[in-house]
Amino acid sequence: MKGSWMESKAAKAVWAAFGVLSVSLIAAAAAYAQDASGAPARAVRLSNVDGHVQVVQGDQVIADPAIVNTPLFEGTQIVTMDDGKAEIQFEDGSVARLSPNSSLTLAVLKPDDGTEMSVDSGLAYFELQSGATSGRMTVKFGDAAVTASGFTVLRVSLDNPPGELAVFSGNAHLERGSALALDVHGGESVALSAQGQGQYNLAETIEPDSWDAWNSDRDQALNAEASSRTAATGSFANSSNPGWSDLDANGNWYDVPGQGYVWSPYDAANSGWDPYGNGYWMYTPRFGYMWVSGDSWGYLPFSCGMWNFYGGFGWGWAPGVGGCNPWWGGGIYAVNIGYAPFGYLPPHIPRRPPVHHPVTPGHRFAPIPVIAVNKRPAGGYGGVTPRNRNVSATIAGHVVMPLKPLSPRPVYDHTPGLYGGRTVAGANGGAAHGYAPNGTRAPGMPVNGNVVTPRPVTPVRMPGPRPMAPAPAPRSAPPPAAHAASAPAPASHGGGGSPHH
């Protein structure tokens, strides 16, 4: 078929009707998904989950087990159990990671007021960009607060209250009430004292922890995806968001005349493939049920922009002018389907929370937190060949080639000032403080002339002690099982969405 299916008169008539339906869906969604406060919302991404992890909002468990690509709003708490690990990505590329038996709360997450995270228990890692996108980023633990200057890598431990801070690279400022204000540089660590807020022990070395290598391994995984970056994602104003790298690594971008950049996943070459065919409806106190994609790349394409079906090509997603402006900034939620193939059934958003049996003697009902959706046959659709970057495609009547990565995968530069392959501003880089090229440090490696012996792992106030990190590096996270009251779980995991015009 030449050009797009949408070019026929019959198609235009169908799409006119479908457009009315889409508007109705959006209006209906807005009616029940409007944020009660009326204030613009901000969300960050739960980007990686391994093992048993919970997502909690107030006194309500949002997801157990947690689902990758869940948008996390202000007040959300991430809790890892004795086999759980989790990663949170921020819009500017900053990252927070939790080792087993740990907990972190997103205390402040507003568009204009910056970010405040609180380590409630356990061991956590932070890579803070301190950029203009996320504003001022503060990490609190106990009665202490840490801010960063430039790109800074931190480790916070509450194994020994009131806590310890290690700065692998960059520069951090530590405050403890009005009694302590201390600058900590790359390669230094601070152990706070329970005897008084002004007492502490500053060391020019960092004791290695068994989970340091896991943190570095996650960096390597993100760097590998970033090496696939194309001119499309690099052109957007918010291109620092790590979610763009997921798209470059899992599909093709096309520069379509008159339409701009269009992205399509490798397996979306057939009308049977449905953007909303693999994932979950997750109940949230602020927005009711919203979509969390089951695809590894499924965060940004369900946060903004529009999905359209092109005859002779398949499904493609366009982020809109300038990049991705997430739906939660406007406080409403709806599916973001524009043009779909003939006979396509739009996703059905649960209108009212389904209920379990009464959860209290007073017959108070609770919504099913997660409803799994799996509409994609395991064997695929008719043997359609997945897309690749060496074959042209016809989109809206234009023959276009997929965009190529901007550059080959970078090679590690063996110079001080690098941590995990990421460039660090200033002279206090990880490699200068006993770190190997991948950001890890082996037990007993000389650090500033001293041989460091790993300390034992101390149990935290969670369900059991935190285990030592496995060797070799942990495997990729398996798909979490669906909620007990849910449909069978999809094959993988992923984010929510709303159209913007």
C-alpha cells in the first residue's frame, strides 16, 4: 500500500469518529483523575527493580511487588526487602539506588521547589547532577542533610546510627542542625556521632562496601544504553532525561517530513502490536488508575506525546514539539492514542476502583492496587520481521531511513576524574581515590596509601540483615509477578501517559 492508510477518505471518516471518542475519553479521564490539590505535579521514574520491592504512598501500598517504569510522586516511599534492589532516575540524569533492606522517601518533589529525599533506613547511593532541571537536590538521613555541587557521587549508610556519608567523587556539603556545617570532597567519608550534633569523624579514605560494585554495574548498564544516542533525542530540550536512552536502544527514530521525529519500537511493525497491550493499570491516590507499561522502554512514550498507526509501517510515537512535557504537569491522565488501525479498541481505564473484600470491621473497601494486562500473544504476530537500522521505511508517504547513533560506544579514558565512566568536574574523581576504571574498588586495594579492609555488614531495622552483594554482578531483574487479585502478568515492565496538542 502506498503512503499511509490514513490518506483514504474512508479512513478520514473513521478517524473523525475516533477523534471524538478520544476527546471523550480524555474528558472522562480528567473528570476523575484531576489532582485534588489542583497544583501541577512532578514525577520521577522507578527505573530498575530486582527482587522484592514495595512502593508505598502514605499508608497505602501502591505496588507489591514494585513495577519498573512506575511514575513516583511526592511522598512516595520505596522499600526494599532482604533480596530487593531499586533505582530511581530523575529528569536531569540524577540517580538514587537502594540496596537490600533499605527505604527512601521522596519527601519534596515539586516543579519549582527542587528535590528532597530522605534515607529512612539501610544503604543508598546517589549520583547528583544538581542541574537546573531538578533544581536543588537534598539528601537527608537522620538529622543530617547533604547537598552537592556539580556532579557528585554519594553513599549514605544508616547501618550505624546516626549515619555515615561517603563521597566517591565531586563535592558535598553536610549540615546537622545548626551545630555542623562541613564540606566533604571526593575520597572522603564522615561518620556522625550519637554524642552530639557537632561531633563527627572525618576520614580521607572510604571503606568499601560489598554493594559498591553493584552501584558501578548499574552505571555501566546506563552508559551502554546512552552509547546508542541519536540526533533525535539529542535535539530535545530535556534530552538529559535517561528515558531517551531507552528509546535509542530499543527502537528506531525517523525524521519524517512534515511530522518531525517519529520513534517506533523494533517489534511494532504490525497492527496487532498494541502500545497498551502489555502492562498494568496501577491505582494511585492522586490520579486514580494510570498506565504502567510492561515494556523496558515504556516510560516516556506513555508520559507525553502521541501514538499513531501508519499504514504500511505500523505504530510510531511522536514526543511533540521540543520534547516531552509529561501529563502530570497538567494534573490529568488519559491514554495517548492519536490515529489507530481500523477496528482498534482503545484501552479501557478502570472508572471506579474495583474492590477486594472489606479490609476493616467497618466495611471499608480498598482498591485493587495493580491490574495486569497482557494482550500480546507470546508468539508475536504473523512472523513480522522486527525493524532494524539498515532498512528504510515508508511513513505518511515518505521513504525515510532510521537514524544512526551519533558515535560509537565510548572507550574508557584512563585519566583521574572519572567515576563509572562518567566525567567528573574537578580534581577529586573516583579514579584518583583507588577506584578501578569501572568505578569499583576491590577489598584491600590501596587508597591514598592505606590498605582498606571491608567492614562487616551490620543488620538494619528491616526484615533481616542486608546480605553481602553477590559475586559476580547481579542478574537482570526478572518480570515481577502480577498482584494476587490481578490478571496474569505481562512479559516485562514499564510508565503512564496523556496526549498533548
